Amino acid sequence: MMSSKVIHVDGVFLGTAIVCDGLNTLRFYATHESVRVLHNACMPDLLALYAQVRRLFKRNMLTFGFKPA
């Protein structure tokens, strides 16, 4: 069974960080349109992945006015 962590910012579910088997990396499964560009991105740790997702989400909220569902 794979291990995963839910990623949400300001109460908005953005996706899941999935631990890749045999690799010390996390793969991001994007569920929110504002962070779709990061879908399947791999990062070395959860903090780096969360920071990237959060930054993109916040920028897109300001730029495009994405509203929480």
C-alpha cells in the first residue's frame, strides 16, 4: 500500500502527495484546477512540495480569482 498526505491550503483541498515506491520522492496528484500544472511533479520532501503548491495556489487566486469550491 502506498503512503500519501493530503495537501490543502486555506481549507481548500488541492491534491495529494504520494510516496513513490523505491524512490525517496513524493509525486503530487493535483485535484484543484489552480495547481493542475504541478500534476505528477516529483519533489524530494513534503515541505518543498507543499511550498510549491501553496505558492502557485496563492498566485492563481490573486491572478485569476479562483474561488474555493
